Amino acid sequence: MEYITSVERIGMEKEALRFFSRQIARRFQVSSDSVQPFFTGLTTEQLEELGERFIEAENLDQIRKWADELRQRQ
């Protein structure tokens, strides 16, 4: 397995977050900047869980609610 530095890992996480933001924005026809605050304070594992739930989301408020619930678990 290839060694990944902490700087590389952080860069990969930021890129994944940008990609996820674009996917949500596109699906619900909003700007990706407007959904980025949903992810503030979430761990990588929580973001992964939110990414799996995203498929089932009916609206943007549901994603916001799920993100808040995940944040409260900490």
C-alpha cells in the first residue's frame, strides 16, 4: 500500500467534499457554496454516511437535517 502524507490526505478529503457538494447542488439545483456549510464539523466517517444517505434524500432540507443529526452524535 502506498504511503500517503497527512497533507495529501487532507487534499483528498477536500476534493471529495467539493465533489459531494457539487453532486448535491446539481441534484437540488442550488449552488455548491450553499451546501458546503452543511458539512462543517463532520468527520470523514460522518461525511461517508451522509454520502450514502444522499441517494435517498427527497429534498435539501432532509440532507441538512441528517447532517445536524450526525453532528449531534459527536
